[in-house]
Amino acid sequence: MKQQVADRMQGISAFYVMELLQRAKQLEREGRDIIHMEIGEPDFQTPQAVIDAGRALLKTGEVKYTAAAGMPELRSSIADYYQQQYGVTVDPRRVFVTPGATGAFLLAFGISLNPGEQVMMSDPCYPCNDNFVRLFNGHTHFVNVDASTQYQLSADLIAKNWYLASKGVLIASPSNPTGTLINREDFHKAITQVHQLGGCFYSDEIYHGLIYDQPAVSALVFSDEAFVINSFSKFFGMTGWRVGWLVVPDAFVEAAEKLAQNIFISTPTHSQYAALASFTPENMAELERRRIEFKARRDFLYENLLRLGFKIACKPEGAFYIYADCSAFTDNSFEFARALLEQEGVAVTPGRDFGLYLADQHIRFAYTASIDRMSAALTRLERFLCR
């Protein structure tokens, strides 16, 4: 019998930007100077206090398994963080430390989603979220969103698009790729609507901390029944350490414990010890300095993209992305991105990586490069547009 790939893999999509990234790396090996504005990874190194904490644990040689749910000290620190940041009391037993936010999503959907059930998401959105649902034989129901709702799902959109097979709704605030926030009142209404419909609410909060105007609010402010996903990768600058977390409703604690034991064993121990150092006052002060730098980068890139003729429906309020309408220059953003890379050595992400709705009219720019590097990129971009 011929071996075959599982049917579920037919719907699992790859990143289009990976093709561009591979080409960018090849061009760099050939000696080209490539300015990277495609990947959502902060260019700052891991904070020194975090590195030192991880190194100290490694030197002991005692890098053993932790509890599947994570080190008790780290779970308690995360719970304390919610009290300090949002005024919310979270029982540490509801906090599960995971291998990155990806692990948190897998745990959340694994314990709550049945085959055939639907999760509602916005289009555009982060593409992996759909793949996580597919992995558990669920389905994603995409709802087109635009500037009228800050590219976010509203209570009205949720009600209009709720079906018999609907299980829940995922909202990311700040979102990837648009960087927009859902405001406090609309967030509360959306969560209330989902609960009234008997569904699960999943809140992607991995860009919390990287907020530049109005403050972000956690779903836990409004509901103890929400699944909340966060990570040490973005604001805390620990991408390669692979540490995230999930806060689950009380009724799901036992299920989350069992599934974490089976699919993770535990999150890397040295990474958990390193993450503990993230919450010290000194490290938080360093992260605040970085946040201010990201805000300056956002303002610089936003103003210059508008100057060059891109249309930006909503100024991003968080994360480190600008989702720009490039329809004045092309009707195929993927080919635009490919040509920009080949001709000028600037790497950006085409809209088709984030869904179908007006995808060919949009480019995502990541302001994870310094202002000096972005200035050089903009000079090249202007030259490209003038050809």
C-alpha cells in the first residue's frame, strides 16, 4: 500500500513570505545588502538579565523536566503580572507555560475544539491560527473586516456570522498584520456576545506591551471564561527561547494538564528560568525603552509610507507592523514584493499571507529594523516606485 500524507495536511498552508525570505538569504550569500522588513521578530537582542538567568541555570547542569504546566514560580509571576498590568486576579493554576504562543494555541484548541466545529476569525489575520484549527479537524470561518471596525470583529459581525457549527471566536488585539486594537467597549461587547451564544472566546494578546497610544485591555478583565494566549517572544524579546503561556477557564484546568503532559512534557527548563527574569523592575525598564523606540519607528515609517503614496486605513496602535494598501502601484502585492526584493534588496510581506480579502492590494511592513535601516529601505522603495 502506498503511504500517503494525512488528509488534514491538504489544508495546511505555508507562508508565502518564506519563499521571499529564502531568496533574500540567497541574495545575502551572494553579497547583496538586504533590508529585512518582512519577519515579525524584534531586532533587539534578548535582554541581558534574561540571558544571565538562563546561563546561570545551564551552569548548574540541573536542566531537568519541570511540571507540564510550567514552573510554579513562573506561573505565579505571570499571574502577578495580570494583577499589576490589568488589576485582574488570576489563579496560577489556570496559567500554563507553553513552548511559545504556538504551544498555547495548540493547547487551547486541543482542549476545547471538536472535529467539524468552526472558529470565527477576521480576514486579514495571522495565517497559522487557521492551520492550528485545521490540525484538530476543525474549520475556520473567516469574516472580512476593514477600517470601519479597526480591522477587528465586532459583536454585530459575530452575531451575523454565527452558525450551528460555530464553537468560538478568536480576536487578536493588537492584531497581525494591521497592528490595530479593539477598543475597550467593543471588546467587552464581543466577549459578551460570544458567551451569550454559548461559545468559547480566544484572545490573542501576544503583542501586549507593544502599545503606543490607548492602553490595551486583557479579555480577563471582562471574563474568567476566556482563553488568553500570550508569549515572551514579542514585548519581552525572547523569540528563540520559545516560551509562551495560556490562561484557561477553571473548568479546563484538568484537561489542559493532561494534554500538556502528553504533547509537551514541559517547556524548556532553562527558558523558563530565563523568563522569570523578565519581570524584574530593571528588565521592565529596559523593555519600556524598547517600546518607546518602536513607537518612534512606527511614526517614522507611517509618515514616509503615506508620503510615498501608500494608503493606510488605520494607523497601527500596537505590535510592529503597518498594513499598507499598495493598489496605487500594483494589483499583485506578491509580485510587487518579489520585484522589490530582486531590484532593491528590500524584503516585505505580501498580503496573501494574511487571508484573501483585498490581499493582493496590501503589503505588510515590519518596523523591526532601525530607523537608519528603514530610511535606507525607503530610499530604495522610492527609487523602485519611480521606475
